[in-house]
Amino acid sequence: MSSPETLEIRTEPDIVSVRQAVRACSVSIGLSLIDQTKMVTAASELARNTLQHGGGGQARLEILDERGRKGVRVTFEDRGPGIANLELALRDGYTSAGGLGMGLGGSRRLVNQFEIHSEAGHGTRVTITRWK
Amino acid sequence: MDARIPILKMGPFLLVTIQVELQDQLAMQLQTDLTERVSATSAKGVLIDISSLEVVDSFMGRMLSTIAAMSRILDAETVVVGMRPAVAITLVELGLKLSGVRTALDVERGMQILRARALADGANEQP
Amino acid sequence: MADINTNRIFEVISQHENELLDEWVAELAAPGGRGFPVADARAQAKEFLGLLTDALRRGDGAPNGGPAWAPMRALLETVSSERGTAGFTPSETATFVFSFKKPLFARIRRAFDKDPEALFSELWTATRLLDQLGLLTTEAHQKSRDEIIRRQQEDMLELSTPVVKLWDGVLALPMIGTLDSQRTQIVMETLLQSIADTGAQIAIVDITGVPTVDTLVAQHLLKTVSAARLMGAECIISGVRPQIAQTIVHLGVNLGDVITKATLADAFRVALQRTGQSITRPVAAGAQP
């Protein structure tokens, strides 16, 4: 396992930085262009969620190497209000107040592994993984 | 430095080429600038070239739909051109529908669509 | 598999680790065996012994299952894939483990030469242990071979889905054989890239040669159509046989406004129409206009 890289998500330009970092990791393990695009897009969605719904947070990037199989893992964490109804949020087409789709259900389809932990009042942590 | 995305006038149409990662401020600025130009020039169509974009997320998608909606109110049709295959596949998987947005392969095709529509409108206006 | 009682083996090995290592490396470098480069062999043998004593110390059952054996399994996989890549056969790689038997058995004999019962019991334990470890390398070889085959199949898939230009602005993708999820995805990517490369406005996906379509495949085809639309091109699905039409309805798949035609010819006609083209028949000389 390569040493993880942590990025702060406090401003809009930070979302762009997260995208670029995820792109770099994906390229380094040789993901196909389509898989790269899916991973970067999912990361963009989740980074934006962290910023706009979580009040800011962090993204931790890791390059995985398990039994010769390479992968990219990104964990988004915030101390925001949390998601009260996870099931609802993961449903397609769900839009929270403010007219901004949370993009969780869609992001889940773009990656191989998707884990989310969230509790109202305690923040949210989402981990996405894409394997080669 | 106040960076703005340039808007080119091509006859009755406006052309915007998005080459950088659009952030909130830049996006809002583009929306404002475009609606002002459409109104000022009575443009009949807006072409948005996204052939340089490697990633289009839901924020960008919503922005494109918003531009299309605003332009339509001002009687201009919006055509988004040059979407890359990887982006198209990802958007479908994401479940994002670009509502109210027509698409074309490139600027030339996009212009054809706009011209055809302008012609049809012109024909409808014949007394 | 019943647990192997390895306590006494553990003592024998841990007490004589260095000598065992030397003797083992000598076995590996002996003529008759395929020469492992001594430096490499020594390093890996040393690691092997270290992991072996670790796992034995925890007395955690058989190498195939126990979590204490995970690092050992990982080492053997590495050894296997390195040797495999270097062109060694599975047997030659397994010899890496089996050649440890001679030095180990010699030690065991010396330790238990006054006690035939114990001697037999420990030799039996040792052989079971090393057999399992040796077989793990063979399994690892198998796995990597399978991986290579899988990748070659993937390459073949790519080659077997050619996209042809039927006419100006019209592409056709004849699909033949059973469609599975993976193949349909590759097809989708190939087709969309062709649309981008050639600037085609219409892509006809012909499934005449496809015997059955399941929900997953139907969904993939629909996604292909949606993605093509986002790019500004239109897809027509042709060659839909009655059975497939039935399956699609029974599966409850909603084709929406996707154009489907029974034959490639019909689809081509529509494609020409949509691209504003037509084929005219020349008037024969002397015929009435």
C-alpha cells in the first residue's frame, strides 16, 4: 500500500485539485480512460458534497496493491450535519433542499466499491474504490 | 485578474468554448455573460463546445441545462457539441439527463442544426 | 483438514535456522536443478524460514486456511509469479519448497533418532506441511496462467467487434454470438469511439447473429444508445428477431424511443433518410420516364 495523500476541501478550487489528484493516481495504476473518467467524476461529485453539504472536509487518496491487483481508493470525510436518511439519499433522482442533487446513487454506479457512514449531527464518511 | 470565458459571435449564433475546469464563480459569470450577449445580439442560437472537457459532473451538467433554459426564454436554442465518449458513458452511468439540451458531434454539425431551426422559424413567420 | 501438530517441528526449525538455510540454499544451487540465482534464492529462502517459524509459533493449523499463514501465502505467490514470468515450469517452482525437505528431514532424524515413533510422526508432519506449501505455488502458477488467458480473451473480444462504415455518416456494428456484460461494454466503447473518430451521425447495431438477449445486455444496449445521443449521434438497433422481441417485452425492458428494425436493410433506409441522403436507380436507355 502506497502512502496515502490527504487533500483539504475548503473551497471550490479544492474540488479541482481533488479531481487532478485522483486522475493522477488512476493514470499511475494504468486504469483505462473510461475507468479513469468514472473515478474522477465520482470523486468530483463527492468532493462537492463534502464542500456544500458537509461544510468542508478532507479527501484521502490511496493506491492499493492487494495480491498483485492494483486499485485507487478515495475517502471523503466531513464533520457536517450528516445524512439523516441514507436510503433516501442513495436513491436515484433524490434532491435535497436547495435543488442540488447529492449524486450519491449515481456515484455508486461509477465505482467498484462504495461505502458510506453517516449519522445526523456527526458528519459523513464516504469511501470509493476502483480496481484495475 | 478577472478571467472570463470568451464568447464569439458567428452570425446569428454565439459560440462558447469551455477549456478550463469550470468553478462556481466562473460558471455563474458565464451564465450571466451569455444571457446578456444573447439578449444584446438577438442571437438565435448558442453553441457550447465541450470537446476539451475530460470530466463533466452533475454541477457542469446542471449548468449546461440552466444555460439552455435561460437561452430558450430569450428565443435562442442551445446545442452542446463535442462530448467525448468516456464522458458520455460516464454521464449515462451517473444517470444525469441533460434536459433541454440538444447535442451534436462538432461545431459544424451544431451550426447545421441551428441553421435548420432558424430556417424553420423563418418559414413559420411567413404571412 | 485436521490440524497439524507442529510444535516439535517448530523447535527443530527455530533451533537450527541458520544451518537449515545454508543447507537448503546448497540444495537449490546444486547441479541437476535449474539454477536459481543464488542471491535471490537465499533471500527468499531466508524469508520463507522466517515466515515459517512465525506461523508455526502461533500453532495456527494448516497453511491453507489459518490467517497466521497469510504472509507465507503471499510470499509463495510472489515466488510463483516471478518464476513463472522467468519461464520456470510449475514443477520447477514447487522444487523451491520441496528441496527444503532434505535438510529438514536430516535435522529431524538427528533430533529423534532415539525415538522411532516420534521420528515417524514428525517426518510425517513435516512432509504434510511442506507438501501443502509446495502445492500452493502450483496453484499460484495456475492462477496467473488463467489471468493471461483472460486477458487474451479480452483482446480477442475487441478484435471480434468490428465497426464498419456503411455509408457517409452511417456506421454499422454487426454483432455475432452470445453477448455477455463484459463484451457488450467493450462493444459500447468501441462504437462510441468510432462515432467520435468518423463523425458518423447514425450507428446501426445489428443483432441478427445474437441468439438471446437478457436484461443486463438489453440495459447495456440502451446505455449505448443514450451515450451516443449525448454525443450527438443516433443509434438504430436492427436484426431484432421475434424471439428477442418477446424476451424484451417479457423482461419488462423499456426501449423508450429507441428505433428498432427487423432487418439491417430497413435500418439502412431510415439512416439514409435521416442523413438526408438517397440512392437513385439510373433510368434505363429507351425507357419511358
